[in-house]
Amino acid sequence: MTRRNVWVAGFAMPVMIMLLLLAGSSSVTAADQPPAANAEVKIDNFSFGPQTVTVPVGATVTWTNHDDIPHTVVSTDGVFKSKVRDTDETFSYTFTKAGTYPYYCTIHPKMTGKVVVQ
Amino acid sequence: MPDKKQDLIDQQLQDLNNDGVDRRGFLKCMAWAGTGLVWTMSGGIPVSRAFAKGYGKDAGKGGDFSFVQISDSHIGFNKPANPDVTATLQTAINKINALPHKPDFIIHTGDLSQLSKPSEFDTLDQALKGASAKQIYFVPGEHDMLSDNGEQYLQRYGKGTKGTGWYSFDHKGVHFVGLVNVANLKAGGMGSLGHEQLEWLEGDLKGRSASTPIVLFAHIPLWTIYPEWGWGTDDSEQALSYVKRFGSVTVLNGHIHQIMQKVEGKVSFHTAMSTAFPQPAPGKAPSAGPMKVPADQLQGVLGITDVNYVVSGRSLAVVDSPLADSGSSASGNGAGPGAS
């Protein structure tokens, strides 16, 4: 996203949210879409999807384990740390500060992901 | 085993005897699943014969001894790949108890439990009480250190060990070293031993005669099998550098729920089957998750590993046996030399 787009998105966001609330359906194009308020990350086949998720400050990200094997969601920098999540269990974390948050599964450390908070 | 397969094995052995180690030949032998094969280490030269010919019957005489490796019991796992892992562990124990020679002890190479729950460890303990061998040596898998950095594992199975649970012991002239490569794993990495453990290992081996047979055992393979799935140990090279001077080194691992073997110089690497569920061959599935097989084939891909030590020649022979009768699994899986 270019600087200009960021500015436009930031300026237009309240208007768009109002429009969305009124219309009850999404008609904006992907390019205009602000980061979703909350986000979902699926754990499937020993990977986080999407691997990088971008959210606004204050958003809650929820991870759900769809594997037959337990996983964890642990911030590389010690910001957040889930308990062991078995099949269909979830973990949520609310991001209150902008930044980039790399994380991984401490059981299967090849599994890595990133949350970008803008 | 069909004669054709035996011929192939004999051919490979011939190659081995001619030029020491034939990597290609051994790679071809990888991915034997439940077919049963004996590897004998004799002065660094691997000698092999088909399990069906029954090497193990003569073991146990004189100063020889045997032990059994079991791995990846995952007590608590209850998904379709195997809804009753306690039952298959019990079958494995029955198989150990039915061996023609009584093993001196059992080594469990980790993932005793699925979720490190006390009830899972209790179930495992209860089942293992029925084993003919009363001495059991453990190393943890990543599933055994999930909730408390391995505190509970250490209390139950790691008394008197160092660090996160590593230790060594001697048995009838063979030096055994249990290593932990599932603790403090780093993002993006594979298994890890860590500086402290490596330092300890170097000291533990220092001063031992090069003729002492060495057995290293740990959960995650100490050789890189498939880095994309984390099937290896980042700092295993350093550990292996400490054993290079020894005449006979056997490395026993679990974690990948299938048999793979490789020989490099005087070091013989071997991974064991799980007692719970199989996993796919490297890269043959979207992930390393449990592999579902028809119920009547499950016991052909689970098993135990019987290791025989023969004093004359200081050799170690590794025999893998599926839980199912060896006859049915040998034909059932279809794996063999060339079926890599």
C-alpha cells in the first residue's frame, strides 16, 4: 500500500464503516478496503493461513486449530503466548499497539506467521 | 520374504562389503515400513539380513543382550488415524513380552503423551507396568513438554537427569546417551540440543575408549531427513562430531513414525515406528499430520524395534517388527529395497 493509499484509507475509513453499516453488505473493492477490524487465522496442515494478517490497532486476531495435532501460537518477542490448542480449539489476542508481531508454533517451530498492526 | 527381495539385499550387502558404505544402497533401503530387517554393526561395516531368517533367536547367549525401543505412543490421541492408542501400545507390550529373548530394558524415544496431561502419563505408566522388562529409559518428545516446560515429565521420568532431561548410562560395556532435542525450540528451526547439552555431551564422551559401542537416543532425528517438516536437529552435526572417533555408534530416534535408516562411516542412524499412528513419507502429503490407513492395515505400520548387542565383534543389530504378524506386514505394505 502506498503512502497516499494509506492516507486515503485512514481518512475514508469512518465513512466507509458507516456506509457498510447502513448498506449491510460489502460493495467496496479490495483496493479501497481498510484492514478488517478483527481477523481469523486458520491452522491447517501445519501452517498458519494467512501467514501474514494485517489489522488496525485494537483488533482481535483469533486462531483456530483445524489439525489433528496440537499447536501453539507464541509471539517470537514474548508479546503473547497461547496455551496448547488441540483440534478445533481457538486462541485470541487483541493488539493495542501498532507494529509487526512475528509468531510461531513452539511445538512445530517451522510453523511461523506474522501479524501486522497499523 | 520373496527371494527376489533377498537377492537385492544380498547384492547391496555385497556392495557394502566391497567398498565400506554404499550410500545409494542404503538410501534405497529407506522407508522400510514394517518389513523387518536386521542391521548388524560389526567393526563399522554394516551387515544385514532379512528379519524372516531370525537373527534374534540366538541373541541373549553369553554376554550378549538386547533391548527394545518403542516410540511415539501419543497416549490421549483419539482421532480416526487410531482411536485407541492405548490398545496398540498394549499390543506393542505384548509383542515385547513374546520376544524369544527377554530384553534387558526398554527405551522410549518420546511423545509418551499427546497433550502432557497427567491422566495420559498415568495410562502410559499403567500399560508399561505389564512389560516383561522393568527398567525403562525415557527421553521426552515435544508432546511431553507442552504445558509446563516439561516440569511434569522431569518429575515422572527424568529424576537424576541433567538440564531438560538428558543423561547417560552404561550397560554391559555399551555406553548409552539419552538426549533432549525438543526443548526451547526456536522459530523457523528444527530440533535443538542447545549449547549446555552439547557441552555436557562432549564431557560425557571424553576419555572413553574408542572401542566402546555408543548408542545415542533422542526424539527428533539427529540427522536431517526433511527440513521442510522440521525432521532434523539444527545442531546435531556438533553432537555427531563428538562420536566420530568411536568404532560403533548407533543413533535411535522417533518422531517421524516410520522406519528410516542411514549409515555414515561408523554411525548408523535409525528411526522407529510409532505405537500410535503412522505419518506420511517426507513430502508425500500436505503436512506431517497423522496418516489414515484402513483399520486392518494399521498394525502393519506400527511397531517396536528390537536391538541386539553381540559381544563378539561388538556389534549391534536393529530389528524392526510391526505389531501385526511379520508375515502379513511384509506383504501388506509392499515396501522393500528399491521402494523408497
